[in-house]
Amino acid sequence: MAKRVQDLKPARKADAKAWMKENVAEQKKRYAAIVKEQDELGPEREKWVAGFLQVIQTRGFNVTGDTRRIIKPGEIPKKPKGMKKHQVVF
């Protein structure tokens, strides 16, 4: 099998390893704060979704220009069983 450049990994210096370790720790801390904030928004997000679904079933939404379409209750997707909260991907 041929040797490829992408298979070779140069050794990292100690200061680079320390910097990476510190940087990863900071990123994990920021990520935990974002997850906490998003989880705290859960009840408010449920209200937003309910309000949105109410609006599109009563007033409808603009399909194109001034053309509005009202969504029938049968067209609204049901919340999956076992889904406790919205999953926010960021």
C-alpha cells in the first residue's frame, strides 16, 4: 500500500496541546451555556409553536403575493410520541 501525505500526522508541540486543551474546555463551557439557555426556552417555544399553528389554521399564510392558504387541521403534523422537548441544533 502506498504512503499518503494525509496518513502522516506531525507531532504537536506541548504548547499547542495546552492551547487546544484550553480552547476545547472553553468551547464545552460555551456549548453547555447555549444548551441550558435553549432548554429554558422550552415552555415559551411550545407557546410560539401553538400560536403559529393557530395562525396558519385561521388566517392562513401567503403562498404567493396576496394569495393566502388556510391549513386544515388534518394537515397539521402531530407531535411524535416520546418527544419531550424540541431538539435545537446549533
